[in-house]
Amino acid sequence: MRRKFHMRQLTQDAVPTTSLADMMFLLLIFFIMTTTLARTTGFITDVPMGTKGAQQSSEKSPSVVLHDGKITVGEDQDMTMPQLRNYIAGLHLDRKKGDAKVVMISAEGVVPYQTYYETLAMVQNASGVVALVSDEVEKK
């Protein structure tokens, strides 16, 4: 017996692309919303180091001591952050040259990073040079 095979007409299956535009639109919105457009700001500085002996011998340079939530300028003048900003602005560091631009900064005890870096930025924004004073005694 002979069987008759019926030839089926082959159809061309197409890939559905109607939802592709929707997916691309959603991906575009996702990447736009998750991209950061704000530029990170900061400051770069070369920081000279000093020691306690250098701070005591340098009476011309103003000194700022940050310690346990307090800010002390000079020998015993306590200040708040806005008062320190006015004090540094009053030094007119942009008009000075050389070593007269140096402001000695010392951190003792527990000092928050925010206070420390805000003080460094204040001096730099006033065109000053920061000298960090350390408590370490050099070994001979």
C-alpha cells in the first residue's frame, strides 16, 4: 500500500518584536534614573608635617587645635566652627606670601572626620597652607 503524504505548507515564524521597544524604553529609563549626575567634589593638597617642637618655635603661624569636640585657636581661645571660619577669613591668607600663609593644625583625642576635613578645607579655601602637627617624637 502506498501512502500519500500531504505536503504541508511551511509558514515563516517571525520573532515577535512588538515588546522589544517597550523593554528598551524601560531599560533606558532605568539607566537614566540610576546614573549619578553630581560630580564628587573634594580638594587635593600637599600637607607639610611638623612636630610639637616646631609648633612652639613658630610663633608667627596661627595654630588651630582640634580636640574632643572643641576647637582651640592660639593658646586658649575656644571657638565654634562659624567663629573659626571668620577667624581664618580674618587672617587674609590670600594677601600673604611664603611662610606667612601657614596655619598649624593639630588633632588631639577624639576628633570627628567632618570637623578635621572641614578645618583643612577652610584653610585651603582661604589660600592658606596647612601644616599638620603630630605628637610623635622623632627617634635619634
